[in-house]
Amino acid sequence: MFTVAGQKVGQSTAATSGAFNGPLDVSGLPVGSYQVEARCGVVLYADLDVVLANEVYNDASTVLIIVFFVLIGSGLFWRRLQRRN
């Protein structure tokens, strides 16, 4: 059984070699540093950092920026053509 701050966050069964792994459900934990406790006869500890990942910008804003510069560039090109005539 895996616990964080006394709250059960997962469980696993050890292999015959004694190795184990398992998923942790930390969706209810706020951002911060924690210590995971694994109890399987002996008590083992591991550090865990819960972080919040955000997308910096999406595809729509990138397309908008590209369209803006294409329009500016074509406008400047059109003005040069008009000056020559």
C-alpha cells in the first residue's frame, strides 16, 4: 500500500524477487513536495513532487501570428508595386 500524508494513493503486489511498482493517484493532492510511504512488511520512502503543467500557447495563437505577418508583408509588397507604376 502506498500512502502520502496518511492518505492512500495506490497499491501494488510484489514480484517473487521483491520488486514492485504501481500507479499513484495524486489527483487530490495540491502542488508541493511529498514523501510516499510504501508498506510491504518493511517501510520504504520516496520523494514525490506534484507539479501543475500548463500549455504556454496553443495552435490558434501561432496561426494568428503567422497570418498577421503574412498580411503585413503582402501589404508592404503591394505598396512597392504601386510606387513603381
